[in-house]
Amino acid sequence: MAADDVEVNAGHIRSSAGDVDGVVQKLGRELKAAKAELESFGDAFGGDDLGLLMGGTHEVVSQYAFDQLSSLLEGLASHSKALDHVASTYRGNEDAGAQLLGDLGNDVEAV
């Protein structure tokens, strides 16, 4: 194989899709655990003006961070599904190409 050649393997692509999905599942569990831990603190900043300001700011920033992380997880899950689809498509094209070449070889032998 030359240095510029690329070897495509549907099994490796499918394995990569599974790896990405594993990351999604693990990060999803970690995200839920972090949310639950933050919620367990309750009103940790107190009820005075400063506490309300700090608590409100913390809640807004935390919610934004969790929203962004959730969006990231959705994107990764989508990529995992796309990789799985690529593997299936590649395998189907490879099988169809092999069948076509086999048929072509049979036609040439018949002549």
C-alpha cells in the first residue's frame, strides 16, 4: 500500500460509532450526576440580597452550561448514528461492487 492510500474498513467505522456512543452514554450519566449534586445543595447562597444575586447568577450560568453540554451530547449521538449509517452504506456498496465484478467475470467467461 502506497503512503497516500487509505484503507476503509466498515467494521472499524462501526466500532468507532460504538465508541462514540459509549462516550455519549458516559457523559450523559456524568451530566445527570452533576445536575443532581448541584440540586442537592438547595439554597446554598442564603436569602439576603447578596445571596440572592449570587444564587441567581449561579443558576443562570449553570443552566446555560448544562444546556450547552446537552446540545453537545445530542450532536455526538447524531455523529454516532451517522457513522453507523456510513458503515452500513460502505458494506452494502462493497458487497454490490463485488457482486457486479463477479457477474462481469461470469459474462466475460461465457464469451
